[in-house]
Amino acid sequence: MKILEVASPAQEKEFIAMAVRLYKNEENWIRPLDKDIEGIFHPETNKLFRNGGKAKRWLLVDDHGNTIGRVAAFLNPKWRENQPTGGMGFFECIHDQKAAFLLFDTAKKWLQEQGMEAMDGPVNFGERDKWWGLLVEGFSPPNYNMPWNFPYYQDFFEAYGFEIYFKQFTYMRPVKGVGFDEKMIERANNILGDPEYIFRHIKGKELAEKAPLYFMDVYNKAWARHMGKSLTVKETQLIFKQMKPIMDPRLVYFGFYKGEPISFFINIPEINQIFKYVNGKLDLIGKIKFLWHKFFHPPNKMLGLVFGVIPEFQGKGVESAMIMAYNEQFARHDSFSYKTIEMNWIGDFNPKMMRVCEQLNATIYKTHHTYRYLFDRTKPFERHKVFE
């Protein structure tokens, strides 16, 4: 077996093609868009390179020249921990532990040369909402920009010495036919009875012009301290612009108190139900296929992308009221076409959000693991800090 660093356009194509061959008989795997994977590894499309980030990719070939594995490793300048930690991801491998360990060793060696003391994996060279974690339970088709892998990968990671840094839970519930926790209903009614609170969806001109500002205001108060970064107006406007082709205004919902935004949730149609037909390509034919299925066979599942309540209103029942108001306005009606909702993964370090899902009578549908490997095997291992 031999490791080859990805250094040519042909090897870049092979980095994608080997996964397609590996999963060709797996009906639950959905091929990611080629541009979504390739864009991660170029400065023109991933600004982390321009801010000091680094990434390397490798292919593993057997003695006959056949590609049997791949891996990437990266330094994310946003990761500012006491223990310098790099990332490894986009790991794919045949069912061969020796091959898997050679790929892990390659990522480890490069990260050590960069001064790292640990590596997390499998993770993304970017934000946590994409390509993050190893699927260990719930091997149904993946949501858009979420990984799918063979079950035997878990054995590779744990036999090598990776330990669970945190677990990621994807909760799911039917849109209709399942009630809500009684305590949740009681808290929601207390809020909904106060006319100072308004919950509504955003549409038309307000969706384009005001919604990004509402979102930024709540996000920066509710999430920035946990994520280590505040959003700017420009970044937020770009997020909404990128979501526009797939956004359903009925799935964008905000809460206001005395006219000021205090909460939101943003859901999107689960577009992997459409992208599975385009075979990784959004060329002219791929776009035609996308539009055909979008209009004639639209997704019947929605994905809970992000949810937030500003700290002053947390624990008062605002999230319950927002969900109950939404259910009354949209979800309970027969004309609402979505059948299920999956919430974007929630880490086991976030028990508050886990309780919200449980109060929705949602159940854990999929579990991913984010692993960490300490290069100094004598050091004590610590799991991700729990959000208080």
C-alpha cells in the first residue's frame, strides 16, 4: 500500500470518485455534490485558507494502483484551545484495518509537524453544521451536507485509540399525529396569553431585508458565546442569499417581544431528497433534474437548521410558545405537505436543547460521534465542556 498526496486535478477527481465506487451498492448513501466537497479545499471557496488555515489530502492505493482509501487533515485558525488540536475528515476506506490505520497515521504525522497535540475526527474544514461526526446509529439516508459511512468505520476509530469527544443526536418527530409535553403546553399558554409577545413567519420584502437582521440580533445574543464568533451583517445577508433557492418562507419563524426579535427557528426542505437524483452534478442536466423534482416531487421532510432564544427569555417558555404558535398556524393543517422534521444535530454537551427536543416528543433518530485522539497517550482525556 502507498500513500499519495493529492496534488493534481486528476487526483482531486479521484478523491471524489473513490467514494462513489466504494458506496456504489449502498442504497442509503446519497452522493454529495462534487462542488460542495471540492470547494472545501480551495482558497477561492474556503476563506479559512486566507485566514491562516491549512489542509492536506491523501489517497491510499494498493499494490495494483487501485485507490482503497482517502483522508484529509487540516488546521482551523478558529480553533483556539489550550491544547492545540487539528482536524481530520473525509475519511473513506475499504474494510481493512491496516489500511485505515495507515490513513490515520498520515493525518496524525502531518498534524504533529504543524505543532498539534491532538486531532478531532471525522470533522470538516469549516463550520460544525457540515460534514461533522461519524455515523454510529440510524443508518438511514443522510441529510444535506451530513456524512454517511459504513458501520465498520466505528471499529476503525475506536481500535486506533480515538475517544468520544462528544455525541451528536439528530432528533426526529412526525409533523402531525404526535402531541406535545403537558408542561410545555402549560408554559406556552402562559406566554401566548401575553399580547406583548408575537410569533409569526417572515415573508416577502421583510424576508429579504429584515429577516437577516432579526436573525443576526438573536443569534449573536444566544449562540455567539458558545460558538466563539459573532455574525456580521454581511455574513448574515450572505447566509440568507445562499438559502434563497431552497427556502420555504413558511419554515422561517420568529418571536418578538414589544416589537424586538427574541427568538427564531429556521427550517429548510430536506433537499437531499432531491439531490439524490443529480448524481453529484449541478451542471445543466443536474439543474433541470433538481427543478423537476423540486416542483413535481418536493421534499416531504424538513430539516431544523438553527434555533435560538436570547438569554433573557430562556427558561420562560418562549421556545414552547413559538413552536405551539407555529403548529397552530401551519403544521397541524392538512395542506401542510411536510410529514416529518429532523432537527440539525444537537451535541450531548447541550442538555437544554436536548430537553427542548424531548418536550416536543421528538426521538433520537441518528447518532454521530466526534472523536478526539491525543498524541501524548499518557495525558488525561477530557470530553467537550457542557453548556450551562
